[in-house]
Amino acid sequence: MKIMELETRKRDEMIEVTDRVQEFVNKSGIINGAVIIQSLHTTAGITVNENADPDVKTDFMRRLDEVYPWNHTKDLHGEGNTAAHLKTSTTGHSQTVLIKDGRLLLGTWQGIYFCEFDGPRHRKMAVQILGS
């Protein structure tokens, strides 16, 4: 297992971490198995999504903002970041990606993203490899 650290720059952003995860898989020597990528925060998630067209990230974040507006008159949470908690629950706090022949088994346009919903912040994600 490895704890990876990130610095986010915006309140809402998607940071592709595919290469970082693949590098860890390479160093592990695991040929076939799975890797679990987990956010260690309640206001940041992990997702797998398209990594070819940057508009996908823009649209993704815009649509989450539409569903979970940052300022909602009925929100009670004292920190004022209820939207970030809801977005994290929607994306999920972890993803599992299979490993085949030493490579992450992702589709042509797929990438792994750390999703910041309450930044900018110093963040951590855990990466655990299972396999042989």
C-alpha cells in the first residue's frame, strides 16, 4: 500500500492520477490482480472517466454543481460544504481497477481521477494492490 499526496488548486477540479497509479503498479511487480484507489477525505472522491476530451471534466463538474449547488438556503452543516459531501458520495470515495499483464485494465479513453470538491487543499489517497 502507498499513500499518495496531492495539492489541489481549485474548489472543484478533477486531477488525473492514472500515471501515478500505473507507476506504483510497475514498481510492485504485480502482473495480474487489481488496484484499489481510495480518497482519504469526505469531500474528495475517485472516479474513472474519459481522459481524451477536456470538456468532459468541465461538463462533469458543471453538472454536479447544478445538482448540488454550493449555496443552498436549507443546508444546515456548519462548515458550509454540504455540496462537497454530496458530490463525494455521488462519485464514490474509491475505485477498483483490474491489472492485466502488468498494466491497468482501462478502456481506450478511460483515466482515473481524484475529484476535489472543497479545495484548494492538501489531499491524500491510498493505493492498494492485490494480486500476484
